Amino acid sequence: MTSKKSEARRLIIFLLLAFAVAWIPALVLNNVFGYHKWFETNKMLLLAQPVLYAPALANIITRKLTHEGWHNSMLHLNLKGNLKYYITALLIVSVMSAADGIFTTIIYGNNDWSELGRYFTCEQTASMLLKTFATVPLYAFITFGEEFGWRGYMNPKMKPIFGTVGTVIIGGIIWGMWYIPLIVGGRNFGTDYSGYPHLGIGAMCVICIFHGMMLMWLTEKTGSVYPAAIAHAMIDFGGKNTNQLLLSGVADDFSPTVTQQLVMMLPTFVICLVFMLLMLRDNKKRKAAVLPKTQ
Amino acid sequence: MTKFRALMYREWRVSRKNNIIKALFLILFTAMMWGMMFSIMTDPSLAEGEKESLSVDYFVFCVSCFSIGVGIPTGDENFKSDLNSGWLRYSYSLPITVYDKISARMVRTAISTVIGFVFSIINIAVCCSVAKVPFSMSYIIIHFCVLVFALVISIIFDFFTLSARSIEEQKTKSEQGGIITFIIFVAAALLLMKINKISFNDFIAEDSVSFSFIHSLKADMLIWLIPLIPILIAVHIWVIYCRLSSAEGDSHSISVSKSSANNTKAVISDTHDYPKGFLYKEIRHNRIGILLIALAPLFSYIFASGMLTLVWFFDNAEDGYIKAITSNVVLLASAIVGACIASSLLTGIFKGDDKKLWGYFTASTSAGIKGFLYTKYVLLFAMNGIYLAASYFMSISVSTVRYFLFGEENISTMNVYTVVFFALLFLSALDIPFIVLFGTKKGSIIKISGLIVIVILLVLAIAYTPPETLDSIFAFCEKLIKNEAEGWVQLIPAAAPLLSLGVYYLSYRISCGLFMKGVNAYDK
């Protein structure tokens, strides 16, 4: 059994590598080309790959440096008996976004449902949903670069030290902080908001904490990083577009502030809390199963 | 004479299945060419005289190439059978000389070539009389050109393959020979075009391919073509004699068999650290295939840009070469080539498992048939995913280079790769039950035969469909591809990926049902 000290040492090496491999090129590219050019266009996407795969590379290098081996790598599919979790990974982001859309209509659309379906016909909606569910999971090979690091290495290392709640909160903050060069460049929130960039970084940490609950639950249930990679791909590449289908009564020029964006995501946060509670319940059951029964 | 008759009978007997299949293909292909010819003849958009000459030239080129190509056995399927059965080594202990074996082979080749030649000439003569076009001497000369060309390919290919003394060696040398033959063929064709000042544009007349170059073949070419044929035959005999004169082949065969023996030892002794289970057996067994499929987009890009390079060089084109090879057009062309490579690599994971012993062992394990086929299907899906990821990295690398050199941004080709992913999945789903039921070799033949029949029927259907109907079908397809369709029709392209996944799962269930039937029917 490995000691907490050696696990903590491995975790520190991993975090140093994950941040160094991501931040150094990101800061250089932000200064030389600007965030939008190197990250959001097809002009030099090759240069963005080390940033996207930094956590995975950190995982591999840390295992090699510390001679950890690959016995707990979570690279197995473990599809048998876990298909429902893979399907959950595929659908949950769209369900959360749909809930966000309903909530936004209630709060910022004055509960006016008259414009529902104004922009998309039934067939267009069905077509969009089918394409999203069929093709977006294929982009999981891109988000695997992050999930193999965060859920595949960081969370299992943190859990014995900080517990489940601590792992989710601290892990989420670390994950959010990892995005700093991109947030400063304008990712998610732009650069034209009051409180830039600190409010954006804080908001990103909050989002990462809650998304981390869902992703960690998927990883723990299946013992595999692939469901988390699929769910992350759904977040990044179009799974959240379902909220557009349920928006109504919101002005066309409505441009939410950072705080408003967080408010619009409240249903997502609530659903993620459910996953958190499920994880805590599973932990309790596991502890109860391990402890000897006393009469 | 008795020895020669016996060897001839053996040659015919061993190759009879191949001969029947080739004959069937020849007849089917010729039938398709007749259909194409009639469709060109009835095309209202072409002028009267143009129709006949276009259709006859097209017919002549295709039928002559196929007939002669089918006649000459490049690669010699009998050699493979002889290696497999051990007859090759055994024959060195018999009272027959290498020249006896060569004579039997050359006579067999001559007979099938003459049959192909005559069949082609008869068809062309009938075609000319139907199209009311005079039978030209150039139609015979093209046959001699194709024959010379086929002989050269045979010589190069046999130079590589006939030194093999085991099936594995023969496979490796076939691949090497195939690649070198292809390179020599392309280089020679381009050199001939350069010498004769023929450009690629000469093959394109308005919006169709033109074969009118056939009429530039004059009778005086026979002065060097006819003597060249016996010279090439003599060279071919000499190459075969050099390669078959020894029972051990060349010195490479000994070192290859030694090194493969060493590899076998390493695998047997080195098992205590490896994980267990069918998935790890598949990964270990197919690690080269997995590596190749990850490199397939790179190879296909090199091939596509290589072809463009050759055209650029021989056509003396203007500047803009680097811009051309980093364009989306080359990326799309490489996607198509890569898909063909990936398709054969994907179904290659079933090679070697179509054996009775392995089938019975699989059925007896705790995972059983379902577990075994499950791992195959999962691996195939994963390899498909690896190909998609590798294609993406290839594409963004080329786009990055293009941006840094020219400041231009390529449109993302990820949509194309996604379509290729699901298309490969669909094709594999159709392929695998045939392989499971009939084995790798037979399954491929049956599947290809079925596909050829479907393609022929489709080509004939298209050829005889009225142009207005064809135009409306193409317009409909264009709308679907560009997402401009309305109503429930727009769900068709959206549902296609899910259909592929559904067919893939269905294929798994069918394969599970067919597995033991296939195992019982395997040859060994």
C-alpha cells in the first residue's frame, strides 16, 4: 500500500507538469498571436495540442518518473454492466442545458413561452439533436487529453488526502486555475466585462467544481476515463446547444454578464450536486461494507 | 512429354478455381462495358459521330486491359498454393527440372493470354460492327502494348516473390514487389508521356475522359513491339529460373526464418508480465495493424501529395506547388485514399483467427464466442477512432504549415473525417459476418463478388435512367449534403450515423450466431 506522502509527492509532480506544459506555450502564444487566433480558429490548431493534452502528458511523465506503473490507469472501457453510465455521459449535458434553457426563459424571458420553436422547426430540432448525439462523442479523443489527467490521475490521488468533498472543491479550483491563460485570452466570457479577468477566473473555478462532480461520479462508477471524456466533449463541442431550443422571451441582443451566466447555469449546478450526493452515498455504502458487523 | 503433360495437368488443376473466378469476372466486366457502351451511344448530349468513336475507344481500352491483365497471372497464385502445400520443396526431390516447371507455367500463361486476347478482339470487332465504326489496326496494337506492359510487371513482381520459401515471406515480398511495381509503373507512364509530349489535359475532352490517344498508335510500332515480346518472355524465364533454381531460395529466406524463430521463442517465454484476456491478445496480435492505422492518414497524405508532385513536375506547371499540396483538395483526396487503406487494415484483425482449432478453443473459454467477438468489434471501433484522431492531427498539421507559409486558413475537414468514420464502421459491419462465416479469404471473395454484381447493376441502372431523372436524384443528394433539404428528409443525413451504429451492433449479433457454423466449415 502506497503512503499518503508518496501519493502527495506524485500529485505535486503531476500538477507542476500539467501547469508547465499548458501555461508556457499558452502564455507565449497569447502574447505573440492572441488567444483567438491560436486557439479558436483552424489557423494554428497544432500549436494548441500541447495545451489540450498537458494533463494527459503530465500523467504519463509522472508515472514514468515515479515508477508508478499502469495498474490503476483507468484506460479500460469497462463497458460490461456500465453501458447506462456511458449513455448518461452522452445525454446528461444536454439534459442540464435544456434545464438551463427553461430556467433562463423563466428568469430572463419573463416566463414568456410564446416564442418557443420560433427559430427551429420540429425537423430541424430532431436533425440537430441526432447529429449532436451521434458525432460530438467522437471528439472525446480531444477532451481525453484533459480527463486522463484530471479524472484519471489527479482525483484518485487527491481522494485519500482530502476526501470526496475536498477533492471536488480543491480539484475544481485547480482545474479552473489551469484555464487562467485561456480565460485571460477571452475564453467563455470574453475580455470586455467588469472584473476582468478575476471574475472570469472565479466563475471558471465555480463551473469546474460543479462539472467536476458529474465527471468524477462517471469515472468512479465505471472505473474508466472514457465516460468523463465523452461528457466533457459534449460540454465543449455542442452538447449544450439544447438550451437554445428552450429559450423564449429573451431579447435577441441579450448579452449576459458573467454573474448572469452563472445564474443561468443554476439548474446544471443543482443536477451536479445530485451526483455529489450520489458519490457520498456510495462512499458510505462502501465503508459500511468494509466495517465488520457487530451484534 | 509425359512429364510435361503431368505438369500441365497439375498447373490446370491447382489453378482451376482461380481460372473460373477470373473467367466470371471477365464476362461480368465485359457485360458492364457493353452496358456502358450502349449508354454512351444513347446519350442525347453527344453528337452522332462523337458518340460512336467515344464509346468504341472507351470499350477498346477497358476490355483490352482487363482481358490481357486477367490472362497473365501476375504474382502467380499457383506459387502460393505450392508454398502452402509444401509441394515446392517436395518438387526438388522429383525427377523434374526447373525448366520443366517453367515450361508448364509459361504454356499455361500463354494459353490464358491467347484466350483473353481472342475474347477481347472478338468483342471489339462486334462492338465496331454495332457502332458502325471501322475496325482499326490501332485496336490490335493496344493489345500488344498492354501485353508488353503486363509482361514487365510480371517480371518485376516475380523477381521479388519467387524467392520466398514460406507463406509469411511470400506475403512480405508480395507487398514489397507490389509497391516497387507501382512506383516503376507510375514513373514509366509519366516518362513515356513526357517523351511523347502528352499532357494530362489530353485525356480530358470537355467534361469527360478521352481515349482517342488509341488512334495515335500506328502499325510501325509493331516493328519494335513484336520482337520485344519474345525478349521479355526470355527475360521472364531467366528471372523465374534464377529464383526457383534452389530449394532454399536466396540467402534472405534463411535469415528470415531464423529471425522469426527467435521472435517465436521471445513470445513464448515472455508471458508472465502480460495481462490476460481476449482484448490483450487482440492488442498484442494486431499491434502492427494498430500502428499502421495510426499512420494511414500520413501515408495517404504523402501518396496524394506525391501524385500531385509528379503531375506538377511532368506538366511543368507554374509556381504554387506548396500551396497546392497544403490545400483542402489534397487533404480530401488523402481522406479518400486513407479510407481505402483503413478499410483493409480494419478487417485485417480477423486474419489468422479463421482456424478450426482456435474457433473450438474460443468457444470453450469462459468468455466464449460472444466475448471473443465483442473484443473484435470493440478493437475495430477503437481502431476506427484512432484513424479519426490521426486524420485530425494530420489535417491540423497541414493547416498550421499552410498558415505559417501563406497566411491562409484551411477550412476544417473534421466533418469529412466524421463521415469516413461512420462509413468505415458501416462497411466493416457488412464485411465481418462474411469473414466469420466463410473465413478471411473466401469471405472477401464472396463479398467482392456480391459487391461487383451490385456495382454492375447500379452502373447499368444509372446508364439507362433518363437524364432528367438522374439530374433530379443528384440535385436531391446535393441538397442533403449541403443541409438544404426541408421537411423530414433532412433527418436522413442526421440519422445515418446512428444507423451505422445500429448496423454495427446488429452485425455483432449476427456474427455471434454464425460463428460456429463458420468454424465447422473452415478448411483447417
